[in-house]
Amino acid sequence: MGNRVGLLWYASGEGENEPAEIGRGDRLAPLSAAIARQGLDPAPIPYRHDHHEAVAQLLEDCSAVMVWVNPVEEGRDRRRLDSLLHDLERTGIVVSASHAARLRIGTKAVIHTTRHMSWGTDSYLYRNRNELTEAFPSRLRSSGPRVLKQERGHSGNGVWKVEAIEPSLVRVTNAGTDEVDERSLRSFLDEWTEHFTAEGVVVDQPFLPLVSEGMIRCYMSGAQVLGLIHQLPKAGGLNVSRSGLKRTDGLTGDSYYYPAESTPHPALVEQLDVSWIDELCEAVKLDKAELPALWDIDFIAAGQGRYALCEINVNSVSPPPGGPVDVIATTLARRLKR
């Protein structure tokens, strides 16, 4: 098996090229170089749904694989890829985010699982459409605007802000597109049937008004906080992933990455270091040694110095520009030596 590390990323589009022939822009180049400095052999492996078998053969020759494939790509989920990665793990191949990590912290359900933590909110989990239609209307009326999130998604896809404007009428905002619509609550809930397929669940948490001040993304390698970026929405919008706006106070040039030791949110970094990572692992029954080689935790300010969990990403986290890629490579190299 040797020391080859597969760098598996999603190549969009449908074409005739084999995966090994597909080019890529080089956000991963710094990390690839850092992996090489560890004496390992980084091998770019583009993934497409239509080349699954060919990719599987390439991965079987690796000793480790780092993955950048979102939960949903071009309308298709990655369950087939997850099954392949799980099979590879069983043969001893190290995967950047283990099967246990993907299931226990890599979906929106972790918001509900960790609701008792100080980053938690008044959240609920619906396992089927009946639970949603029976409980959600009264919660919406009693507690104000809510946010519904499908179990798997990225960049705001499958996330909706819902606010009541009349007893049976709601205003809904698609967090993926910032599109706003008004409709009956019943018709809106009827559309959620598809989100309960394939054992999916839906998470319900209160809307946090301070999302207008942005989302704080904390980059992690194992249990170590690397740094953060502070993403901002457009005026009146919710989506921070596609706005292109970021807080850069105190930074120079075009940088928008804050190292852990010099962030505008030192209390957040301290809470992660001192207690939150330990509490997270205890809540989801995950050993700290199984935390992904590269992952992130997203927060929204909740007022009075509090930060609320928005989501955790483990499936497709790109190294931040200017981030400590050597730390990530070292984490991976250590796992290969176990």
C-alpha cells in the first residue's frame, strides 16, 4: 500500500475523461505540498458519480485518503461514496473523516444531540413528516421565527427561515438563495416529505437575529483549533457561503483568515480548547482520536457573549488560504503511524 495519500475531490460535469485526467484549480496545492513534506506521496483523484468504480480502484492503492465531496453534488447524495470509504476503512486505509465522525458530527442532527451544551439552542428533531406537521406549527406560534434544516446539505441548501405573518400564513426564506416567499404553512410543510427519505431527519432551531453580523467558521485539525474566518451575508440576506463578504479587521493585504492565537473571538477559541471539544465527543460518543484531520465548526453570535452552533462540516472542508497546512499534514501522518 506504501505511503500514497489520495486527495479525493469532486469534479463537476459529465464528460468522457477518466478521473485521473481531469484537471483542477489548486486550492489544495499548499496542503499537497505539506503532505509531501511529511514523506508521503499525495495523489490527486477527482471524483464523479459516473466514475465511481474507477475511483474505487485508485483508492485501494492508497494508505490514506482526504476527501472533498459535499453531501449533495449536482443533485445526487454521496451515500455510495460513503459506503466505499467505510469499506476502505475496514481494510486499514485512513480516511480524513472516519465513518463514525461522518455519522455523529457530520450532519445537522448534531445540533440537537448537543443542545444541552452551552453552545446549544432550543432545538428539536423530527424523524418523519407527521412529527413535523404536528409539532412545528405550535412551536412557530409560541417562540417566533424558526429555522428548519435538512439532515444533509451545504452552503445553505435545505435550510429555511420560517416566520408566521398570519395564523396560517408564513414567510419563508431559502438560506441557500436568499429568496423569500409567502405561502400557507400547510403547503410549505407538505414539501418537506422528501427530506425524510433514506432515513433523513429534519432539525428545528430558533432563528438567531445576529446572523446579520455573520457566521464564524472555526477550522479544526483533530482536537486542535487552527483559526477562523468571519463570513458576512449581504444586506438583508442569510447566505454567507456565496456572498463573498468577510470580516478582515486587523488583517493585512487580501487575507481573511485569523490564526487561533490572534482572532477577534478569543473567548470562542478558549471555549473550544477548554471544554467544548471534550463535551462534543462525550455527547456523540466519539473518541477524540477519531476527530477528522480537517473539519470546521460554524457559529452564530447569540448575544451576551454567547455563541450558538450552526453546523459542523466534515465532508468537504477546504484548507483556509494562509492556514497552517503543515498541522493538517502532521495530523494525517501521525494517524498513518498508529
